[in-house]
Amino acid sequence: MTVGFKVKYYWYQVGHGDFLHSFFSTVSYHLEEHGWGSKYPHLLNELYQGKLETKNIEAALEELKDIKERLKEYSPSQVIWDIEDSNKRPPWGDNISEDITDLSNYFVTSDGEDFISLLKSALEKGLKTKSEVLIDSI
């Protein structure tokens, strides 16, 4: 099952749900000292739960900007596939592209797009159209 972000009738394909969970797990594990959603509540508590309200999109964009900068400090080997089981590894193991230099560019969608850029585009579309951003599956 493929998951992605839905903004009105626009679709931003991410890929498998485990991949999406891995991004949020990695963010929380490395960047949130006080647990899931403590530093990035709009992305990890609202959006990850399925819906980001329009009124919180600007704050979520600021959170994403901070996440991208801070993930540059972590090597690809520090990815967290599942925060509930930090021993789990991605299905591809360490077999990744040479272009991946840190966790800020580790996450690439099933269509080959940078995940953070895709999420930013979805958030910006929500802001432009004054629409909530949803996580949905097809």
C-alpha cells in the first residue's frame, strides 16, 4: 500500500508506510530529547496522526526547516527504521547511493524524489490553497 500527502485534490506520493514511519522515527529519536512530538508537535503529533490543520502549516514549515538542518549532523548509518524497535534495519540495509551523505538527504520517495523537499512542497501547496494536509493511502 502506497502512502502520501493529500492536499485538496493534489497527491504527493511517498511510498510504503514503513518508510514514512522511518522518517518520523528518525526525527524523534535523534532530535526530540523529550519524546515523540515534544519539539516538532505539528509534524509529529498532527501530520503523522493523519491531518495537519491549515492554521498550523507555517509552523510545520519552520519545523521542517529545522529538521533538515539538524539531520545534516547524522550519518546514514544512524537511520532509525522503527522507533519502537531501534534494532530494526531498512530492508536495503547499508546498500544506499553514494549521493546520500547524511540523514538530511537519506530519505528518497518511491518516485526518486527527496522526501523533505516533497513534504515541503505539500505543505506549501496547503498554505497556498488554504487546505489541510493529510496522510492518505492508495
